[in-house]
Amino acid sequence: MNALLMAAGSACAAWAGMAVLCFQSASQRRRLGLREQGGREQGCFILAGTVLIAISLAAAVGADGSQFGVLLWLCQTGMLGMALICSLPFARTAVTASARLAALLAPLSLAAASWM
């Protein structure tokens, strides 16, 4: 159960981190009709996305060890990244809502895994 919660937390953190980084791209923001961001605001979001992806890697390694955990993480981020790329142009609000939910669920599932 602990490894399952860690893997779920890893997936949630990866989804949220990739969505945050995707929404920070200037070309993506222009294509989606979002306003331009200032340097400091954009830097904070890029840092948050990077930290979420690092947490995702740490959780995957914590779930299955250093050898299989990295493989799990690469497969997770690859499949989630493909889903993000395919769904973002057509369902921006759904991607935004799911990324916010994933950013909330990631620390909760990791805390539950460490508590058990």
C-alpha cells in the first residue's frame, strides 16, 4: 500500500509539474490566449514546476528503489507528458483543473504513504 501511494503521489506531482511548466511557455501562452507574464512571476512558476517534478522523481525512487524507481518515473512522465500534449490544445480547462487537483493530491498521498 505504501509503494502504491508513493507511485500515485509521483504521478500526481509529475502531472502538476509538467502542466505548470507547459503553461509557462511564451508560445503556449500566446496560442492559448493567456496574458504574458513578467520575469519574476514566470520564474516562480518555473521553480514550482521544477520542484514538483523533482518531488515526483524522489517519490518514484522511494516507492520502488533506485533502479526500478527511475524506470517507473521515466515511464510515468513519458505517458503523462504524451497525455498532456494531446489534451492541452482541446481541453485547457480540464487540464488546468486536473493539474490543480494533482498539485493538491501529490503531497497528501506522499504524507499518507509516510504515515503508514
